[in-house]
Amino acid sequence: MIPPVKSVIYSRIPRPDPALVARAAKFGIADLHEGLGEIAGRMCLMSPGMVPIAPGQKVCGPAVTAWNFPGDNLAIHAALYTAEAGDVLVLTNGGGHQGALWGDVACTFAKKKGLVGTVVHGATRDVDAIRELGYPVWSTAVSVEHPKKRGPAAVNVPVVIDHVLVEPGDLIVGDSDGILVIPRDLIELAVNNAETRAAKEVEFRRRIEEGEVLFDILGMRTVIEDLGIAIKDCTWEEDR
């Protein structure tokens, strides 16, 4: 016999260094994704299916996680209760559209409490009202389907959101490009590398403005030669 699932709510999360959070907030997820390196960067990036409800949204803050049973959103209310100003709610029901996890009333309370955004692996509803509120929300689905509030539920435990592991206190960074999850022990690495990358791109833009060609700025000629790729001064028809 399978034992019953026990619900649990942890009221606290491990918090990242606020100074690192402030430094990370200066960058888009592209720079931070690259800053994590090829392997970690891919593992920490949510899919293109995680989209902002409104354009121009940005978020950066520690994750408060909520696991919800499919068709149920009990956990999100406990997460709203335990979260603190500056936190990001990260909600999942496994990604199904059954039972909307998030709506405008919860959004109104989250904004008043000082939360900085919500990431929903599942359904959001009331999207027009949410856009008017100006509170940042990303979601994998939109559906008004009625949710129950019976559990089981878990708050501030590790969860898998859109194929990415999120632990409470991990740094959630989002913009129009999507959502990136930075594990607490990799935040400093990501930020340091993002700062280096951003400084390089400032120099690239300066050189472009002065008339240089991006192909040469990036050293692509050498890359192509090293790969043994031929550059032929003719059309493909002439080369037949």
C-alpha cells in the first residue's frame, strides 16, 4: 500500500547575499546565462514556453517555492503568506492547465506585500487585470479552470519547474527573454562573468560605431579557418 502524501510548509528559506542580488539585477538573463557557463547555463534556463504575461517585465529575487497537486492551488496561498518583500514566488502543479494557479487577486496581494514577481509552471488567469496591475508574471499556460484547495501541498521545498530544479532561496532572474534560475552557490560566478561580458559588449558597440565589422571584431575569420571551412568567391551555381 502506498503511504499517504504528507503536506509540509517551511516558513523560511536560505537567503542569498543581498549585495549579489543587487548586482545580478543590473543584467538581463542573457548575460547571466552566459556567465554560468555552457553546462550550468543550459541546465538553469527555463524553456521558451515560460513566457511573460506582459512585455517589458523584469524580476530578480530569491525563490519561494510552492508545489501544488494537479487541479489544486492550496500551496500558493501558504507561499503568499510566508513570502517576504523582494521574494519571487515559483509555483508548479506539474505544468498542467488544470486548476489555475495564479490570478489577479493573488497578484494584488503579492504586489502590496512587496513581492517582485511570480513564475507559474501551470495556468494563470485574469491576464488583462494582471497586465493593468503591472506586477511581473511568467507562465506556461493561460486557463480559467477552477482550482480546488485541498492539497496535498508543499511550500519551500525543492521543486522542478519547467524541467529546471529550483531550490528555495535560489535566485530567479527574468525578463522578456525568459526565466533563469541561479543556484545560490553559483550567483557570484554568474554575476562576475556577466560583468566581464557586459564590459566586452560595450567595447564591441564602440567599435561598431567606429565602422568596424562584427565578423572581424569577433574574430570569425580565424574561427572559420581553424574549422577548415572554405570561403569561395562565387555562387553555389557557379561552384557546381
